[in-house]
Amino acid sequence: MVDQNERFCSCDCDCQYEFSQLIDDLIKDIQHLESETVRTRYELSRHLAYPYDEYLRSDILSDLGRRYCDHPAYQVYIQLLYNNQDPMETDCI
């Protein structure tokens, strides 16, 4: 049985680059949605009574998108486009 990493690596360079571009667009969407979630939670917290406003502000970053750094295809993506720096953990985008 061929594992996932071998299948992806057997793709030609153009194919890998195209998939990496797709992943990049998806990551940018995730980052935008995360920032909108944080902004909305903060705005909502301004309209809540104490102590609920503090509860929401203390959890403002909780339950945001998961990270993919352990996935083989994601590793190829960050190698091709970001010189092995995870764009979900840095401000390279």
C-alpha cells in the first residue's frame, strides 16, 4: 500500500505547486475568519454585563482553527511557498 506522502511526492512539480497555491488560499481564508471571529467576540464582549464580558474576553482566542503542521502535504506546502515557516504561526502572509 502506498502511503499519502509517497503519492504526493510522485506528483510533478507543477501539480505540487498548484496544490500548494490552493492550500495557501485556504490558509488565508482561515486567517481572515479567525481575525473576524476575534473582532466579533471583542465587540460582543463590550455589550455584555460583568462578569460575562470578562469571561468572553478571556476566551477570545479559544476554539479557533486547528493547525496542520504535522500533515505531510502541509509540510510540502510550507517548504515550497514559505521556506519551512508555518504561515499559521507567523505573519508572513
